[in-house]
Amino acid sequence: MPYYQIEAICPLRWREINMKRTLFFVLAFLYASLTIFGKQPDYTKDRKKQSELVQVIPSERTLTERMLTERAEPIKLIDEVIVNKNRIDVRINSAFKKAYLKEDFFVEYDEDINCEKLDYSIITLPFIMNVMSLIWVSGKEYTIPTMDKEIYASLEKIKQLFEIFYPKTPWKGKLIPEKLVSNSLNRSQQPMIALLFSGGVDSTAASLIHRDKKQLLITAWGQSCLPLQDRKMWETIKKQVISFAHEYGHENAFIKSNYYSFLNLKTLTNLSPEIVTWRIDTIEDIGWIGLTAPILFAKGISTLHIASTENWNSKYANAANPYIDGLITYASIHTKHNQFDVTRFDKIALINDLANRHLVKRPILPVCQKPGGIVNCGSCEKCCITLLCLYTLAANPREYGFKTTYAEVKKNTLYLCDNNTLSITTIEQLKDLQKHIALAKHPTHDFSWLMSIDFSTKKTYDVKKQQPVDWKIVAGKFPEIKSPYSGS
């Protein structure tokens, strides 16, 4: 019978049907709500059970809200900083350490650097600058009590630079200081520049071009080629750099740190699809600036010089170039990247020319180090390229600390070429050397074997996965840094 007839014949029956329809829709709505928003208490149980279940729901929601809140809150990066006179130990957040590092961080300076007198924002720079890229790639937010105002702004620019260098890598992490401080540098009354100094070709050339200035030569112990456990090698290098400083009236400063060995490099190699050498590509000069910060601030030195290894012709960028160095300041202290416009051959030619004109004494050039205190093995790629440059210049390699004959360096170089054990950097240096050999009017040796090699066809042991750098784009983004591409 149609509904309208039921309503006319029996109004009460109609109201009963109407109520059932309404109840049906209400129950259907409740069922849909429970399905969508999750499991609800079983109201068929007794009242006591219902009460217990109802009490669970708010606490579950509270836990979820708390977890979301904790996930959103920045994480404390440093558990503790222990300063004992000239030594700084950093106890690192355990989760961060487990993810990227092998151990806690330490750095030790000469006894005249009293780190206890330095501000927290200065003594934490050695650690922070060596893990900053890891913070960015982590995608997480970390906190630190205080940070130098200038370095905070500088690192934001470096992050933007990395986004150009490595566009496939997400740099979403942040280091959030609870307080920004302005550090005032008490400048030394004696004008002096600081220079990272290993005694090799790059740093020696950089020192000699600034030979008219008083210099603080800073040498570190702890890198891969100078490990902390090799004290004999350290004493050999230390003796050489002290002798160089004494020759030119400079001063020395030394750093001992696990800045290299505390990194879990096996893990870091897999952090990005385009970064294969994490320390060189994302830390290098950033880390050096941090390590030297307590020295420069304590001594009132406003400029740190870092010698170049690459140049503007380098196809791939890393964390050692004029943009990295030029963009970083703290406490009014600046860094300058030296001789990025010349090649390794040019630097060796400069050193040799100054010595030929008796303007400087011929320096020992420790371009490679082997375990056990052996300097200049004569067979590795660094030794071979340096020796070939010296022989091209008709110089005597023995006067620079080499014992390798021309026949030996020829044999060793051919071995490296035949076994694909040359780096991208060395290949480019050998190409440049071929140009200089071609221009030599009266070569003292037969370089036909070297000139016959097409280095563009040689495979290298280091494979780059990043895209080539476009310095014009970099120059456009950071016009404050002068370069051959500025204004182009």
C-alpha cells in the first residue's frame, strides 16, 4: 500500500514507519562515522567496560598529539661541551651520531689558546662547521643554545650555494640557535694574516705570494694522509713547517683533531645520488674555517687564507672555492681563497722562479705522505705530476725534496695511466702540462711519450655523479663575490 494511503488511513502507523526510517538513517550515519574515524568502544559491553574503553580514547589521542608535537620540535644537537684549557670535546646527540658519525668530536690547540675564555658561539664552531652539511641533508631541525650572528647568515648562503651545486640533493634540515650573538674581534696590534699550511705546492705558493706580510701558518693533524695514530709522520711534517716559518719570520699554530676520522664516510657516501666524496664536496673549507676559528679569534687575526687545489677550469664544484670561502664570515673574520685562477704548473713555476732569482730559498715540498714518516714517495699521482712539472721547468727535483729520477717518474706515470689510477684533477693537470711542454723552446728531457697520450680518453678512479658547475649561474646568485664571471 502506498505511504500516502497508510498516512490517511492510520496516522499512528505512519508515524511509527517514519520514526523507523529516521532511526535507520541515524544508525547508518553513526556506522559510517565509526568506519571513517576508526574503531570505537563496543557499547554492547557492560557499563564498566564501556567506561574503561572511553577512558582509553583520550589518552590515545593525547599520545598521538604528543608524538606529533615531538616530531615538530627541533632536536638538541649537542648534549655537552667540555672545555679544558686548549681542548674542546663535544658530546653529540646520540641519534645524530649514530646516523652519520663514528664517535664524539674533539679538537686540541696550542697551549696559548685558552678556549675557556672564548664564547660558546666560538668554541662550538669547529664542530658545527664540520657537520653543517649533515644537518641540512638530514631534513631535521636541530637546536643549539647560541650562535654567532654572522656565521648564521653566512651558512644560509652556503645552503643556497649547495642547492646550485647539488640540485638533486634535498637540503631541508635546519640548525636553529636559541640566541644569536654578535662577537667583537679584539684585533691584534701586530698586522698578521693566517694561512692554512701543509707545506705542499698549493700552500707554499700561497705563502710566498704574501711573503711581504707577517703570517701565522696553521697546520692540522688528523686528515686521511696524516692520521692521528701516525706520530712519526706528524713529527716529520711539523719539523718542516716550523723550518719554513723560521726561514721567513712567520709563526706556527697547530691543531690536533678527529675532524676527519669521526665521520662515518661509508654511510655518508650513500646520502646523495650525486655526492660521492662527502668531505671534499660538502665540508672541506667550511670545516677548516670552523677548526681555525678559536685560533683566529683568540689571536685577533681578521683574515684566513686558504690555498686552492682546483681552478676556474674545474668541471665540478666542491666545498673548496672562492664562493665557499668568500661567503663565510664570523666575528668580522673573513676568509680568502688564494690562486683559484692558476694551475698547479703555474704555482710550481712561481716557486721555482722566485728561487732562481734568489728571492726565496728553495723549499722542501711534501706533496704526499706515506705511513711511517716517508715524504714524497715518487710514485703516486701527486708526486708524479709535481716531478713532471719540475723537469719541464728544468729544475732539480732533489732541491725540493724528491729522490726520483726522470726515468723512474716516466715509468711510474705510464703505470698510473695504464691502470686507470689517476684522478679527474690529475688528468686536468696533465693536460695543462702538455700545453706548457708544447711551448717549451729548449726542453731538457724527451717528453714525446707524455705528449703522445690522449688524456681525454683515460678513465679515472673517481667517478663524478654530479652535474658540471656553471660558474655564471653561481656568479649571478652571489654578485658580492668577485670572479671572472662577475657581471657576465
